[in-house]
Amino acid sequence: MIDAEIARRKGLEKGLVADEQARIEYEVSAAIIPGQQALDRLLRYETHLSREMDRILNRLERLQRMRRGQPLPPRLDVNIS
């Protein structure tokens, strides 16, 4: 009877160790994912940088056309409010 109890407790201990490892892995994974405020901020930064890149590429294309003597399309600025 004692041997059976020892074996049962060892099985329980292994289960607890596995549960603890799973909990630690979950906490590590959850720590990697940023919160809602950080995600919103990252999206704003990404949008801003994307727009800046588009402006810079348009400006570069315009300058290259000027340097080559090619006709320039009219400048188009669209502001949506």
C-alpha cells in the first residue's frame, strides 16, 4: 500500500512539474506580445513611416526626372480631412 502511494505521488509530482513548465512557457509567450496601447502606437508609427517613404520616393522620382530633362507631371497634393 505504501509503494502504491509513493508511485501515485511521484505521478502527481511529474504532472505538477509539467503544468509548471507549461505555465512558464505561457507567461513567456504572453510577455512577447505587446499590449493594446503599444500595438496602437506601433501601427501609428508604421503608417507615418509608410507615408513618409511614399513622399520621399515621389520626391526622388521628381528630382530624377528633372535631372534627366524629362517632363514633370503636375504636382498633386491631396489632403483628406
